[in-house]
Amino acid sequence: MIIGFDVICLCLILLCAILALYIKDLMGAVIVFGAYSFLMCIVWACNAAIDVAFTEAAVGAGVGTVFLVSTVYSTTRVDSFKKNRFITQLLMFFVVCIVGSLLLLTVTDLPEWGDGNAPANAHLSSYYLENSIDDTHVPNVVTSVLADYRGFDTMLETCVVFIAFIAIFAILRVRKSRTNNDETSKIFELLVPSYQKVDSVIIKTASHLMIPFMQLFALYVVAHGHYSPGGGFQGGVILGASLILLAISYDFKKSLNYLSEKKVILLVALGVLIYAGIGVICLFLGGNFLDYSVLSKILPATDSIMARSHAMLGVEIGVALTVMVSMYGIYLCLSSNGRFDKGL
Amino acid sequence: MDYILNHFNYIIVVIIMMLGLWGMLSLSNLVKKLISMAIFQTGIILFYISMGAKKGSSIPIIKQAYDDHHHPIHQTINHIDYANPLTQILMLTAIVVGVATLGLGLALTQRVYSEHKSLNEDEILESLS
Amino acid sequence: MIDQAPALIVVIPLLAALFITVIGVYKPRLSWILTVLTFVITSIFTIITLKQVVVIGPVYYMFGNWPAPFGIEFVIDHLNALIIAMISIVALLVAIYSKHDVKKELGDKIPHFYSLFTLLVTGLLGITMTGDAFNLYVLLEVSALTSYALLALSKGRAYIATFNYLIMGTIGACFYLLGVGYLLINTGSLNMADIATIINANTYSYAVLAAFLFIMIGMWTKMALFPLHGWLPNVYTYAPTSTSCLLAPLMTKVSVYVMLRMMTSVFNYDYIFNVLQWQQVIVALAVLAILAGSILAFRQDNLKRMLTYLIVAEIGYMVGGAWLGNVNGFTGASYHIIADGFMTLCLFLAIGCIIYKIGDSSLASMKGIFKKMPLTMVGFLIGAFSMIGIPPTCGFFSKWYLLSGAYEAGAWPFFVALLVSSLVNAILFFRIIEVGYFHALPEEEPNHNHPKHKRDEAPLSMIIPLLTTAGLLIGIGIYTADIVTYLIRPFINTFL
């Protein structure tokens, strides 16, 4: 809401974006991209999109950067191959300029930034703001729209996370017995930059102390999403980050002891199942899919409006479970190149 | 000047998106392509969030008053006081979809690297032909 | 239960995918039978819905029981009832077909393959039915992510091809999202019917133009219309056979349907054909797509790769037909979605059988194939005839509608391109028939008892789906009049 601050942040973002594309060293580019995401999350907080900022901080700047770093680690950070792409780049520059100028042309038609009565702010969103409390008893409108009015979207979004995990697992996972027989992967092992595992007591102790608090905070974020910023996605990512921290500071063996490969697959599916299952229960109780109000028939001492509120909590738990476990699972796959032996 | 300031977000949106699009189409390194993809996506997210901002509004959590029995008191809510929740929800979805795509892209990148020993598109194409 | 059918069509495969994943950890063998069972049930529900739509008209389903613009709505009208029936039947046939093929190609990744397979179909069914512009984006990403994964399950060059597809697919999806953003900023709504009523009341501005343009470019990227088609051939050629059998008939056609859906239920005839007047340009692009697809197909000596270029040409048919702007063109485009879906499926299944037995799909290895695999080649021939446009098959009728549409609109280049494409298809397929029928089998194994006349068919679970598809091609052709009168015309009447 502070225009000057917004403008400064946006200029910095532009700088970071250019740098991220310009820097030759991949690790550098990835780190600059992390800074870009973090600045982006400040801009969103400026625009009063606190839930989005929260998600971006956890997902974009946090886990996304971890994924990128793991990939750069398990491949290569230098790209020495040189070929003149000048003509392609110039051609694409013209294409992009045409699209961009068309977009700039439309900017004149757009309502001013921050206009509360612009069409985008009037029709649906004003209904949500004015009726969320009456319809669902949830003050955080973002949660009520996310989990109830547009609950079907969110179920599919959880599904997307599930798909991403299953897809990455299916693409990258290699069984140990097979790897040892495979000649090429042995050569490949030599190509991967070798690094010494530093067995640091400080890191271990620090993460040991941090992890319980991270998880406690994450549970708060999940459970308190009705009243404060946060919800299943944010909480789930923080929970996932705590597991990733465990895997980074110790080793895979320790973290896999807590949450083995089999359990990861089962829990990822279980999360989506909780969400879809609540929807199916609604079907059996005679309502439409995801019509939580009919749940009042089986939940004790709730009217149909409170039933929506309770069901949203159940749904958020499902989301958190899937997101937590899949973020952890994706990290395991990406950082060990699918071998599940050692990570960053 | 006033006009530019009032539409500043949209102008930055266009520049960021075009930067990302250019990167995706013309950079040769696969990781760089994925970074450009993420930049392109954040550009669109910024577009949505900018359209949902309202001057002088608060975050979209309704200030609820309760009576002595913890029952909410009915109150009229003016939507101008709160930022647009709809665009925020859409973008929560878009961010999560974005990171899912990024993860999948990175998994493919690792497989490409173990197959061709390179992250450079030109080098890979050269080794294939 | 009947009034819950629209939700069940999506929810059943989704839940099944979860169960397949979980059960796959313990008993990978069960995943095939579960997938087949899922699609049997889904197909039954889609056919029930189709019947219901024909009898009582469009079906609306509100998720969470929220009224239309506030919640997410599924709208099943005459055309998409037909398309979901096609999608679920294609999925069922490919699921049955994939049993042996997957065992051979994928090994221990079978449960992942089937769970991604079911989720992909979930996404496609959802895209077709949804009446909410943003929900469509999420479903688009569901189907896109699953398709990247399914394509990358193969080895070698598939990875880099899929990576390029991922980049192009994301550009397409992001453009679509940007278009939806422009719709939202103009109208404040996401429900397609709601947007349509608000836009009609407005004057048309640059912002609406941008919305339309970006949604269209997004969809054209996704469907691989001519200048944006670069990713398609590599992706489908290097993919596992079962994956390409599933993706080739469905992915591009569903994108074409989304284009039709956006043209009809968000924007309207007057805006597209009278205000914008782009039809000349788009039809010219379609002509280029048809010619380029045909010419490039001509240069391939690998059958699978040749077919991928024919898909590029077929996309030109549908886009061109839809942009002719008259009843026959639109009928042809809508009908061709169904016809081309089954045609492509038939040919890809046949090629899959050949690859399964011979291990290769180059033209040289087709020698004596008719003697070796007669049933497969019967299926292949019917598919080929339909592609060329020989009467009892449905390919003929879609071409007939497209040609008469082109004639009415006076779009002669499109008319000629359709004929040229038929001719090229005829030459291509007769070349295969020539090699397969008249050239003798290579005698590599002299020790073998009857190397020349030995029949060596693919297993029954592959042949039966192939012959069913071939039968469907003829069946749809015979019932063309009914399909057009009861399903496609009522849909077009709401638009034109």
C-alpha cells in the first residue's frame, strides 16, 4: 500500500531478473533468483496479498530455490559451451517486443492501480468479502474462498502437487541394484562434482533445536488459517522445509528413518484422499461434491454453517499433508539424482 | 508522471513477462530456461495481484466483533476496506502450480544431463546430429 | 446418483489414481485391472450423461452447491457430452491396450504410469466439462504435468524433447492465464457464461482484445498450430508407445475444443467475425498448417513420425473449419474432433502393435507385414481410409462438411488444401500398403520352418482395442446424420 516502497521494490526486482538471466555461473543465477523471489514476496505484502506473500516466501524463495540449488549441485554449475545464438536472440527480441508493445497498449485500458471500484474488485470479490462470515463463519476470506467457494480448484491444485511428486519420482528414481550394474551411471558418478560431507556439530545442533519449533509454527499456520494468514499450503511447505532441513543437516539415512520412501508415497496419496474423501462423504450425505454444509448431519453439535468451517480445517490438513510430504519427496529425488543415498 | 505511477505495476509486469519469455525462447542453458519460466510466471502473478490491490485497504481478513457468548455480531462489511481476495486465491494456486512445474522441469534437466552430459541445448543438439 | 454424474466423471478417476498409487507400492500387478475398471465405470457415466443431455438438454453442476458465478460450475452441453464420451472410451481402449506394452517398455514404473494415466484423463475430462475459466487453467496444468511425466518415462532423446514441450506447454498455459487475467480485470468474473453476459454489455476495448488474443495463442501453442508446432513431432516420436497412443488422440483435440468453447461461450460470433475480422488470417494459417504437415509427413520414412506430422495437418482442418464462420465449417470442425480422435487412435494403436512385434516403425521394416500381422493391418487400413476420407468411414463425412463450409465461405485456398491433404494422405498410405503387401518378407532366418507365411500377431489385448476402434470409425461414419442433428447442431445453434 506504500507506493514509493512498491516502486523501489519493483525496480530492484527488475534488476534481479536481468541479473539472474545474465550471470553465467548457474549457482549465482539461482541465488539471484532466490533474491528475486524474496523481493517479490515483499511486493505482495505491499499489495495486501499477505497469503500470497506467505506462500511465495515458503514456496518460491524457500523450497523453489532449494530445488534449483540441488539440481545445479547434482549436474554442473558451469556452462562452457559457446555458440553464437545472436540471430535467434535478435529474432526472439523482435517477437517479444511485438507482444510487449501490444501489452503496453492495453495498459491504457486498465483501471488505475489501487482503484477499489474497478470491475475486478467489484463483482465476485465483493460478494466474497461481504458474505464470507455469514456463509462460512471464517473471517479470513482467502481461506474461505480457497477451501470452500472455489474448493474444487484447490483440490485439483493439491492434485497437481501430488502429480509433481509422482512424476519426479517416476522420472528420477533409480533402484540401487540397477545403478551398480550400469556402466554409464558409474562414469556419471565421476562427473558429478564431488564434495565433502562436512559433519558439523554446530549445524546439527542448530537444526535439532530449530526443527521442533518450525513444525510447531507450521501446525499453527495450518490450524489457524481460518483467522490469520496461512493455511494448508503454507503450513505444509514449512513442515516440508523442516524435513528438508533434517535431510540437509544430517543425512538421508536419518531422515528416511523418520519417513521412508514407502511412507512418503502413501502419505502423499493420503493427503489428496482426505480432501477428495471429504467431498465424497458430502456426496453420500446427499449434497453436491464438496458441499460441506451437509456434513452437519454427521458432525455433532454443528449447524450447516459451522460444518463448512470445520470441513475446511479437515481439507487444509489434507492439503498440508500432501504438500509437506511431496516437497520432502521432491527434494530427496532432486538432490540425490534419484538414488536416495546422499543429498546436499 | 501521475499516470505512470498509477500504472507502474502493469508496466513492470509487461517488462518482467517479456524478459521471462525472451529467456525461455532464446537462452540455451536449460536451468536458465527454467529460471526464465519462473520469472515469466511471477510476472503474471504480479499482474493479478496488482489488479486486486485497493488503495487504503487492509488484508482480506474480516475484523469480526463477538458478543459475550462468542457469537459473531452481524455487521455490514464494506468491500472497499479489504483487498481483493479472489485474485490472491488464484495466485496461490498459480504459485503452487509454478513450483510443481519447476520441480518437474528440474527433474527432466537432471535426466537430460545424465543422458547427454551437458545442460546446453546447442551442445546437446550438436551431439545428437 | 444420476444428477451427481458430472462430478463422478472426474472424481472416480481421481480417486482411482490415488488407490493405484497406494496399491502399486504393494501389488503393482493390480494397477492395470484397476485402471481398466475405472474407465469402464467412467465410460458408463459419460454415456449416461450423454443420453441425459440429448433428452433434457444441457446439464449444470455446482461444486459445493454455490450458485454459478461464485462457485465452480460444470456445464455439459451437447458437444462436450459427446467429447467426454470420446475421451473416456479412448482412455478405456488405450488402458486395455497398454497391458503388454507397458510391461515391455516400463518395467517397475507401471503403477506410476497408470496413476499418471488416470490423472491425465481426469484433467482432460475436467477441461472439457468445466464452465469456469480459471478452473480450466488448473485442469490444463493437471493434464500438462501428467503428460510431461508420461512422455519422459521413455529413455534417451525423450528427455530433451519433453523438456522443450514443457517450456512450450508452460508458455501456452501462461498465455491462457494472462488472457483469463484480462477477462477478470474487465469483468470481475471467472464463470464463462457470466463473463459472456458482462462483456456483451461493454464496449470492446484493447483489454478484451488482449484477453481473446492471449487465450487463443495459448491454445494454439497447446494444440501445435503451424508456426508453433515444433515441439510435437519429437515428443510423440520418442515417447513410450502407450503414452503416444493416449496423448496423440486426446491432447490436441481437447485444446481445439477449448478454443471452440472460448469462441462460443465466452466471446460471441459478432465479436469474433464482425468486430475482429481475423478469419482470413487464421484460415490462411490453417492452410499453411495443412500443407506444411502434409509435406513434412511426406519426407518421413518412420511411420510414427509421419503420423505426428499428419496430426499437425489435422489441427489445420479443425482450426480452419472453426474460423470459416459458417454452420458447415463449424459442424465439420466439431465433428472432426471426434472423428480425428478415433482415427489417430486407430493408427497409433496399429503402429504400436507393429512396434511391439517388430521393434521398429520404419518403412523398410514393413515388408511383408500384411502376411505377418493381417488383423493389425486390417485395423491400420480402416484408419488409413478414414484419414484419406473414403466413404463409409467418419473421415469422409468430416471432410465433406469442411469442404462444403469452405465452399460456402469462398475460402478456396482452404478448399484446395483439404483436397491436397487427402491426396497426400492417399499417397502416403498406399506407399505403406505397397511395401507391406507386395514386397516380400525379408528372409533372415533360414532355419525357421515357415518364415514367409508365419503369422505373428500382437497379443489379443492389443488387437481387440484396435479392431474396436476400427469398428467405431465405421460406426460413427454410419451414424453421422444422427450425431450432427442431435448433438452438434443444437450446440452450434446457440452460437451462430
